[in-house]
Amino acid sequence: MQRTEHLLLSPSLGSQKTLVSFQFGSARARPKVYLQASLHAEELPGMLVAHYLRTHLEAADREGRLVGQVVLVPAANPIGLAQRLNHKAMGRFDLDTAQNFNRHYPDLALAVLDDVKSRLGADAQTNVTTVRQSVGRWLDAWQPLTELDSLRRQLLLLSHDADVVIDLHCDWEAALHLYSEEACWPPLEPLARWLGCEAVLLARESGGGPFDERLSGLWWQLAEHLSAAGSPAPLPQGCASTTVELRGESDVSHEHASQDAVALMAYLEHLGVVRVTTPKEPPPLPCTPTPLAGSQTLRSPVPGVLVFLAQPGQTLAVGDVVAEVIDPTAAGQSRVHPICAEVAGVLYARVKERYIVAGGEVGKIAGRIPFRSGDLLGA
């Protein structure tokens, strides 16, 4: 195991932050899996999972069971971890640029298209290697002007050549669920089974340039660009990536983290990264994958005290009351406004605040019928 400290660009005199990574196995070993936690820095369950996973990986390393390579970044956002306002963590948006830490990553397919289109041949695996090398050179040449972009660059340098990328997040209050691109779902399905995901949300592309999709989207987008240019060169999906939402922000417990780390180790064994004597079969998937475009974001048209009647993970029918918004200042009796499900599906996330303003978000339901388009992720 190798621990490395990566210095980020210094944004001001006397100030510099450090990103820490752990590498298990040979730097040239395959398969390569990259895992990171807390890119949204106030989302802490993944950081505790990384603590437990590191222990498992260290044991596998000592026992000589590491066949592939694992890069683990337990705290992927030292910038956000240092941001606090009025005693509250501010880890989702960079206070300097107002940008979401998990948006606006560079379009790697467009970045390397001109470099690779004349260099790809008939061998698919050689083409994968060529593309990875081209992306590596592009990232090496990138000279970020901000601390945030230096973080983005460093995370991509660590992950751009991975076969599988797992980005550990969480929601406000939520059932365990994951997001992924459709092209990535087959190799990720066993992961969802071991984790026990209660919702799986798939999209061709969710929009906004999030970290995970820039890594997996590189492959199918580049293949489309090449096909449009008349290139016959085969280019397989060289990376499967996912954002795993490890329940809610308050679900930071040894029980959850230890079981999630065991699930991740089982997946690493399934991929052949870690040698195991007796392979395990993953349990059945608790849910049916649904399109991200079919997810309903519930909003309240009125302000008031928010009282939930439905719990994360609960399956709802159209018309079921998810929550009530109560205005105790209304003339006469207090006003009680029901917030109802408009699609059938699993309530996979809900807000943690219990006062809501007009237009405020209440929760999300994983519906089966697509009805949205454009950017499918929130801010």
C-alpha cells in the first residue's frame, strides 16, 4: 500500500490544501478500480466506509490476494471540508467560485478526439490503451488557474484509466441508491445487489458534467464521435462509473459502514481485483432499475412546517400523501397542505429540514416512465 499526498494549487498566501490517496496493488495491474468519498464534503458516510474498506484492502495486500489495483481517496474534497458558515458545513459548493464540487468536469471525449481519431486501429484493447494514454497526456498538460480546478485535475489523474469508478455520496435523508449511465449498468449490477440498493436510476447522460460521468461518458461519447467521422475503429466501454448514495447525511454509523465495506470487497472479488478461494453469489437486487428521467422531484407550493408521512425506501402509489406542510399562522384554523406523489415508485430521498419555503424541494420518487429531459441532476 502506498499513501500519497497531492498538493493542490495555493489560492492565497500561506494557504495550501492536500489531497490524500492510497494505492493498493501494482500501478500497472488490472483491473483497476478507483473509489472516492465525500466529494460533496458534508456527505460523510462514504468517508467512514473508506476507513473500513482500507482495513480490508490492507489485509488482502498482506495476504497476497491483490491481483488488480485499487486507488482509494477517503476524503476527496479538502477544499469543501474546510468550508464552514455559521457553524454549518458548506461542502457542496465552492465558496470562491459558487460551483458545485461535482459538476463542470472537462469533456474528456472532446479533449482527446483530434489526438486519437487517426491513431486507433483494428484492435479494441489497444485502442482502449491509446485513449487512456491520450487522456493522461491531456491532464498532464492542463494547467488549472483555480484551486477547484486543481482538485478536479488531480482526481481525474488518479481515476482516468480505471476500469471501474465508484463515487461515494449520500443524500439528505435517503434509502441506499445509485446513479449510473445506461452503458455502465451491466458491470455495475452486481455492485447494486451486494449493496442492497433500494433504487437504481439510469440515464444515457444526466448532464452538468459530474465527475463519474465524465469518466464513463468518455468512452461511449468518443465512440459516437468516431463513428460520425466515419472511423471503423472499435472502441469498447473502457470504464463503468457510478455515484452511490449511502443513505442520508446522518447515517454515519459503524454498522452501516462496516456492512457497506464488506459489500464493496465482495464486488472487488467479483471483478477479480482481489483473489478469493470461493466466489460468492450476490443477493437478489431489491429493486428494478428506473430511468432518471422518470424521477419526480416533489416541491411544495406553500411555506410552512414540513411533516413527513412517508419514509425513505417506501413504495408509493399515485396520490399517496408523502408529507404535509402546515401553516400555523393562517387565519382561522391552521392550514394543512398535502404533498402527494404524482408518479408511482420508491421514495428514495427526502430533505432533512423541517421548514420549507414556497417552491422548496420535498423529496424524490423513482418513477418508471420517463417524462423529463435536459439536465436531470439538481444544482
